[in-house]
Amino acid sequence: MSKLKLLLKDWAWPVVALVVSAAMLAAAHAFERFGHLPPCPLCLRQRDVYWALIAMILSGLAIWRLVPKRRFLVALNVLIGLAFGVGVVVAVYHSGVEWKIFPPPAGCAAAVAVNPLEIKDLNQAFHVADCTAAPFYILGLSMAGWNGVVSLVLAGLSFFAAAATVQR
């Protein structure tokens, strides 16, 4: 428990959240590049959450460095938790689409495959990975499902870090 408290102390939690966000993006890009698993539009929305987190955390840490107020750090941790919460919502929706619980958004079905080097008309249909088909499951969860679990844990830790910062 003392190691967890060290991770939640002062600026440490935002840095951990930053590193985990970058690692999640790296893993997603590795699955795409080396696993040859093209992302669907909902996969890209899940990545957007991590990109936004990285930008927010870097900005927040820069501001906190200039004005090191505890209230600001509490607010930053709460915002990080809320952003991870958005990640949970997007992941749950994506998993629901894969399980056919929710309808897929428009543009989430595969269209005609196009070689990007032969594009002559930007209005022609492009190949889009299917949002309803998970490439694989691990312990009953797809990549979207595991992303939701990770985001949920990180959201909880962010709120815990905010509470721990208030108590100091």
C-alpha cells in the first residue's frame, strides 16, 4: 500500500497517468502495425481519449510547475479521472457494438477496399474495419473491453489521488 501512496503523491500520479496513456497508444499502434489489425472508427475514438489525456496532463504539469498549488493538482487529478471515465464510456459502447447490444455508428461497416495511392476521387468509398467484429477475445473480453477495464481502474486511481491530495 505504501508504493501506491507514493504513486499518488503530488505530481507522481499525473506522470503515471501520462506514461500509461502513452503505453496504451503504443500498444494500439503495435497491434495495428505488427499485428496487422486495422482500427475501426470506434477504436480510433478510444485512442482520441488517450491523446487528449496526454495533451491535458502535459499542459497541466507545465502550469502546475509555474503555480504549484495543491488545489490545482486536485483539479488536475479529477480531470484525469473524468477523461478516463470518458474512455470507459467509449469502450463500453464499442464492446456493446461488438456484442450486438448497441447499433454501430454510421460509417462503421466495411466498404469497398481502395489503394490509397490510386485515389482519384475523394468521394469514393474506402475500406473501413468493421466495428462489430472483434479480432480476438482474451478471457471473454475484446481489446475494447480490456481498454474499458484499464480506463475504469485508472479513473478510480485518479479520483483516489485527488482525494489523497486533498487530505495532505
